[in-house]
Amino acid sequence: MMKYQVGKRVNGVINNIVDLGIFVTLPGRRSGLIHHSDFGNNWERERRLYQKGQEIRVVIMHNHKGRLSLSLMRVNDPKLVDPSNQFSHTRPADFIKVLTQTAEDAQTEIKQLRKELSKNAAY
């Protein structure tokens, strides 16, 4: 079961648009609300840009007793740290080092997978 922690970015599908805001179905069949105030004074105009069934990326703002409050406008807000992002706490000075190590680890994993696949293909 997915944890819905504040700051987590997730893709969801719009399931309803009402005066209160936009209801979004998230992975795990959970639903959350992007309140109309997320759009500032532009809600009436903005709501026409969205439609049921549309996939959007949102950020979890609050999780109070299982009720999820979402934001579309703050998805790229660096102050909302995504707890599931392994790079969230990487200092800018260490980023290249971490990225290089990640790429090396990926290459090692790819080589291992190719080796396993070639073994299995022989059968």
C-alpha cells in the first residue's frame, strides 16, 4: 500500500471537477482534492483547462485522517521535500558525485541483467 506523505509527488487522474475544486484519483485508488484556492483568483478560468479522465501530477499537501489535500501549483516547489525521492537531501556540491555513482550502479545492474538473460536464453 502506498504511503501518502506530505511532499510526495504522484500522478493521478481527474475524476470530478466541482465548485470546490478538482478531485483526483491517485495510485491505490485513493482520492484527494485540489481545493479551488490552489488556483488563486483564476479558478473560474483555470477549471476549464482540465477535464475528467485527464492525468495530472500533484503534490500531497496534507494527509489528515486519510483525507488528502493536493496541490497542482506547488508540484515544483523546492520547499516541499519529497520523502520518497532519494536525491532530496543531496547537497548541490555533491550532486555530480551522486549522479555519477547512480549511473555506474545502473551500468553494473544492466550488465548483471544481461548476463542473467543470456543464461536463460540458452535453455
